[in-house]
Amino acid sequence: MTVLKIVIPAHTALPWHTHPMPNAAYVISGTLKVQSRDGHHEKTLHAGDTLPEMVGIAHRGVTGDTPVELIVFYAGVKNMSTADKSR
């Protein structure tokens, strides 16, 4: 398992990406909109919310007027990449 603290600046749209393993995020602060590239999924998260992220589905996070701090738990194997940004 890999655990990361991630800070995403305000007014940022992350690149479309996928995850090769199950993972979940906990929002420490800020507001994050998570969108699937196919348009079928969209969810807005606030401080205190959790999100099991999509596996194998291209998605991205978009921040608003404040930075977002996340703790993300990745259930992969040692040296496994946490994301594929080529999608």
C-alpha cells in the first residue's frame, strides 16, 4: 500500500488519467470536482469526504478557488505506478 498527501493548487484541472489499482482519497481541505472523461460520472467532494477512485476509467479532478489537500491510499504492489496519464 502507498499513502500520499497530495496538494492540488486552486483553479487547476488535472490531466485525464487512470489508475491501475484500487485507491481511495480523503479530502483534508478544499473542494474537488471529480469527472469521468466519458461524462457518465461527476461528483463534488468537500473537506471530510472520501472517494473510492475509478480504476481503469479516465478521469480528472478540478479545483475551485482554494487549493485541495488529499490523503490518497493506493492498494498496489511495490514500485507500481499510481497513475497512467497517457489516456
